[in-house]
Amino acid sequence: MVNKNRIIFRADGNLIAGYGHVIRALSLASMLRKKYNCIFIIQDPDDFLRAQIKRNCDKIIEITASKDLVKESIKVSEEII
């Protein structure tokens, strides 16, 4: 990633819940990408969403469904820093 300020997006989507939140976040990411390094955090993305995120963001962080928010936060923090 080029040394720019970072902006982090966090949204989930799937066929059952829908893709709306993710697609809207990706619209913002595509507008901001020239000035910011865009990082997208998503839980268990399908192939369609993974491809869309890779097209619009500099980095994708995939997390699994977990009730351990501390563990999830540590994982995400390590990948961002």
C-alpha cells in the first residue's frame, strides 16, 4: 500500500441478508481510494463480495463468525498495524 492515510470499512453481507451495506461501503471506498488506503473488514465473504472488495479496496481482512470480540479485535488490529 502506498503511504497514505487509511480509511477502514466494516460491513457484512450475504445472499440471505443482502449485499446493500457492503455495496454502499464499496461505493464510498471507490470515491475515496485516490486519497486514502482503503481497508475493508468483512465476516466470511462469498466469492462475489471478495472480488468486489478487492477491486475497490487496497486490503481485505476476513474474519470468521465469533462471539469472542476481544480475539477478533486483536486479529484485526494486528493486520491493520
